[in-house]
Amino acid sequence: MPEYMIKREDIMVMFKSLVSGTDQAANQAGDNSAVACILKVIQEEPGLSQKKIADIIGEKYSTVKYYMESMKK
């Protein structure tokens, strides 16, 4: 279950990893970066499709879809 921290203009979403040990440390930097980029784009233009968000941040559509589904949960 993700944890949310809401401040004036920022929303921080923290996900618990299903990976442990060194895999977690290696993946964490990339995960946080992708989620932060997705949230920033949504904040600036909330009506964009997942495909358009993926194009803007330079990620695969499937990656954006995965993170957005995780954030919804």
C-alpha cells in the first residue's frame, strides 16, 4: 500500500518494494525519478493521456501505465 505525503503544492507517493537487498537499491533511484516525472506532468497538464505522458517524459507507455495503476491503488 503506497504512503502519501501532501504538502502545499507537492504530493509524495512512497511505494514499498517487492524486491529486496541490492536489487532494491539499484531500482529505487529509477522508480522515484519516473514517478516524480509522471506526477509533475500530471500537475502541469492533468488531462493528458498515459501515452502522451510517456512521450513527454521519455518512458515506455507500459512503464507509465504501471506506475499510474500503482498510484491509483
